[in-house]
Amino acid sequence: MTADTADGTTGTDDADRRREQRGWYFYDFACSVYSTSVLTVFLGPYLTAVAKSAADSTGFVHPLGVPIRAGAVFPYAVSVSVVVAVLAMPLVGAVADRTGRKKPLLAAAAYLGATATAGMFFLDGDRYLLGAFLLIVANASLSVSMVLYNAFLPQIAGPEERDTVSSRGWAFGYTSGALVLVLNLVLYTGHESFGLTESEAVRVCLASAGVWWGPSRSCRCAGCGTGVPPGTRRPLSARARSGRGGANWWRPSRTCGAIR
């Protein structure tokens, strides 16, 4: 038998919700490393250096025949990734809400972003186009995955505890981001001691974020038997299945802005 709690839920229901919340925390733990180590610290200067090595005598590179200053490759790539994300997020959110398959879509976006980030290990020489492409894929994948990730919060936490649960997710993210960034900075500043060139050290630091992102996304923390986020699919209403619940199509994207 299970005991009823004050709010009418059973002890088993409460334990399941806590388990799902612990699983939810781990996605921020997984993906925040990309934001700190890759986007904020290492990729911008390194991609600019790679682009400059491929530039002509006037300092321009010519992707698809378009002249761009080597120093502008990184910000242009970030801008393109934002455009891709803006186009993809409503579509993925609509599919997720209509089919109820948020978790598989979250997994696909996470693994795509993690693979692109790990592939930055091969960004050397004058491969600035490879770097720009991987940046666009990783950035857009992160944005899409965060829309899906945030959409789980109303399903795993009641209104009275959403602030607490969301804050804990942020704390998990900051913890992993800071930890891996410190380790990467140690590797970078002491690269000669590890037998690495400066370029090799940067590429290892970039790839480490992808290696951390993918496996950590699948981490089965204490009590979470199904990964991140576990067991949160809900059946759609007849109105949503029939296609008449138009507002429901946008719920994941709406929820993202309301949470944080």
C-alpha cells in the first residue's frame, strides 16, 4: 500500500516525480559545458586563427564565393546558427507536442550537437568552413534541445516547486560548466607538459565538451532508470490528435520563455 500525501498524491507518485526531476537536472549538467568551454572561451579565437590561415593577402576568405574578413567568420557563423535555430525550434516544438515524443527528439538534438562539438577536434590547418559548419550545427542543436528540455518542467514539477526545480537545474549546469572549463584551462595552459601543441590542446578542449555532452545526457543518476528526462510522455487529447488544438502546437516554445 502507498500512503496518501497532504496534496492528494501517493508516496509512490512523489518518489517518481523526484526521480524524474533528478533526471531532468542532468541535461543542464550535460550541455552547459558547450556554452562555457566552446562558445565562450575557446572556439571564437581559435576559429578566427584558422580562418586567418586560410585568408588571402587582403585578409579575406571566400566561402561559397562570398568575400568575408577572416575575423568575421565566427560571428557570422553564430548569426547563421541563430537563424537556423529560430526556424527549427517552432517546427520541432510542434512535432514534439503533436506526437508526444519529446524525449526522442531531445535525444536526437543532444546527440547531434554533441557529435558536432566532438568533431571540432578535426578543426586544424585552414579548415574554417568545417569549423563554421560544426558551430552552426552545435549551436542550433543546443537551442532546439533546450526548448524541449524546458517543456518538461510543467510535467515534472507543480507550480509551487517549479522555481526550486529550475534553480537546481541551473546549479547543475553551472557546476559542470565551471568544472570542465577549469580542467580545460589547466590542459591549455600546461599543454607542453602534456606533450601537446597549443593547437592540439585547444582541439582537445573543444572536443571534450562534446564528449561530456553526449554521455552525460544519458547519465542514469540515482533513481533515474530511464535517462533524461525519464517517463514524462503524456497522451494527447482528442482535440490535439485531431489537429484542432492549434495552440498546443506551440506549447514547448511558449513554455521555454516562461520558465527562465
